[in-house]
Amino acid sequence: MASISSDRGDELDYVRFLEQRIRELEAEISLLKRELRYYQTELEKVLQPPLIEAILLELLPDGRAIVKSSTGPNLVVHILDRIDKSKLMPGAYVALNQRGSTIVEVLPQREDPYVRAMEVIERPKVKYTDVGGLKNQIGELREVIELPLKYPELFREMGIEPPKGILLYGPPGCGKTLLAKAVAGESSATFIRLVASELAQKFIGEGARLVREVFALARRKAPAIVLIDEIDAIAAKRLDVGTSGEREIHRTLTQLLAELDGFDPLDNVKVIATTNRVDILDPAILRPGRFDRLIEIPLPDENGRYEIFKIHTRRMKLEKDVDLNKLAKLTRGATGADIKAICTEAGLHAIRSGRKVVTWRDFEYALAKVLKSRLRPYVNQTGYEWYAYSKKSRGIDPAM
Ligand code: ATP
């Protein structure tokens, strides 16, 4: 009897042991399955042909695109239907299938010198009415850019040649880029912006190649305005061209001058360059037929500042106590960009206070915030009015 019950006990133990073993094996199987799936996907990746990286240059009206492949040539390629077309901007990174015939993926944007150095806007929405002050400068640009772009035959009949290149110079933030965009907008031209300081950091041959490509693009997209920002980065007077970096910058400049020399003044491509340092430019670029029209974009005067305030408060609801004339008086020495910042700060202050209407107190806060940081070094020549005002309002003698 005793031996029967001990046999049963052994059997039960054995069954429990087997059940436990089954559970362990099942866990092991699921682990191995997971491992198998991992190796399968890894194997798929290994077996997949590589994709070719390219940069999108232009979308064609027939739904195809021109890309610059990383292997060298420009290609006309198809675009897979499932691709989100809104992401296909000029300068976007894309992946081509292995035959290089189709865009199969839009790659994440990343900081690439090629992309950073160039911006293309088909027809900028900016108008002359978005530019405050600068009436004479607008008049001059209309004459030398807008008119020849729109009516080249007028110039042909008169036998006169408009300038090919215009140089806008003056302190930063006073509207050089804005003005160039407005001319493009009003002339219904494509706006292509090149940042020269980015070109100056290129690998050997890249800067010059980019200049060549930008002008080729401008011709295809004509009428077009090419804006070369911070041209002093590639066109400063050279003492010597000793290092390879300097030689490279020189090569980029030479390419730019060759492009300028190569086109006709009545071609529908115009070039505008901007600089904060006209005094350090290489005279070669200022020769007739190159950037031979210089236009100064100075700090805005009181009337200019009033107009800039008007532009940037256009869409704001202002309390009656907000006096734009007074703001213009208090901001002597401020740039257009400063004024824009003041308006934004005032608006933000109103929002933070739970209001939709912007008051004079919001502007006082904004003036203090923006002008304090920007004008302190020049307080005696420029921001004096505001400092006197802010001291007076705090009961301090401004002369102190
Ligand atoms: P930088 O030399 O730094 O490139 P910039 O002279 O090209 O400066 P912008 O980039 O045109 O200056 O100006 C910066 C911003 O400041 C503009 O986008 C615009 O909002 C505002 N701004 C500057 N000047 C004016 C102006 N005259 N009228 C209206 N807004 C202006």
C-alpha cells in the first residue's frame, strides 16, 4: 500500500517537472523566434540594394523632378506616388532607387552646406508696401531691376543697358534682404538667395560649382533675381592668396564674376549682392558691368521708423494710447529688425497678460527689453531718447 502511494507521488512530481519543462521550452521558443525575426530583418537589410542619395533641384510640370545625385550628374527622375509632395522642396534630401530612376523616399532634412547656402522662393509674397522708409532706394531698384525685367524691349529700343549687378550696403537688419525679396515679388520673379559665407566654407571646387549651378537654375527659372548675401565673405580685398582656403574662396569669386560677365544686361536674370562692409570689398567686383550700382540702405530715420512700426503693427489690435510717432522718436538708432522685435515683444506681453489688445505699457516693456540689450554700447549717440524717457518715467533725472 505504502509503495503504491509513493509511486503515485513520484509520478505526480514527474508530471509537474514535465509541465515546468514545457513552460521553460515555450519561453525559449518565443525568445528564439524573436531572435530569428531580428536576424531576418537584419538579413533583409544586408540584401537590400543601396539607395542613392540626391538633392532635389526642381520639380518639373510633368510630375518628374531634377535632382543632383551624390554620384555627380544631374538626373531627371520619377517620383513614387506615395511620396508626400509637400516635402519636395528644392534643396530637400531624397533617396533614389538603385537604378537612380525614381525618388523612393524623402530623407530627413539636415544641416548641409548645399542646403544652408541656398534658398529658392518661386514668387515671394513680399511687396514694396512691406518695406518701411527707403522710398528712394525702392525707386532706384524699380528702375534698374523691375523695369528691365518687365519691359526689356523699352531698353533695347532706347539702346541703353541697365546695370547687371546691384550692391546694397548698410548696417545689418535694415531691410536689404527684405527689399531684394520685394523687388522679386513685384517683378513676379523667382528669388534665389545664396549665402556667401556658407560658400566660403566649401570643399575644394564646391563653392564654384554651386555658383555655376545657381546661375543655371536662375536661367531656367527666369525671370529671376539672385541675391548674394554677405558678399564680403568671398569678395574681400585680398592681401595674398597663400593658403588653400583663400585660393578656394578666390576660385568661387572668379566663378561668380565669370557668370556676371557672361550674361547680357537684358537677360532676365538680375543679381543683387549685400554687404555690411563695402569698404573691404575687392575693387574687381565693383567694375563696370559687374556690381556697378551701389545703393545704401541706412539706419531708418524717424519717419522710416514710424513707417516700419506701422507695417509691423498692421495686424495688431492697438489701444488708443499707443502712439507710433512717439515710438519712432524713442527708437533713434534702432534697425528695422529691432522694431520688428519690439512689436513682437509688445504683442507677446499682451498675450501673457491675457489681453488681445496691445497697450502703451506693453510697448514700454518691449522697448526696455529690446533696446536695453541692443543700444547700450551706443547709448550716447543713439538710444538716448529712450533712456531719457525711461529714466523720467521712473522719476530719475535724465541728465544723471
Ligand atoms: P543683414 O545684413 O543682417 O542680412 P538685412 O539688412 O538684410 O540684414 P533684413 O534681413 O532684410 O535685414 O531685415 C530683417 C527683418 O527686419 C526683416 O525680415 C523685416 O521684418 C525687418 N525689417 C528690416 N528693415 C525693415 C524695413 N525697412 N521695413 C520693414 N521691416 C523691416
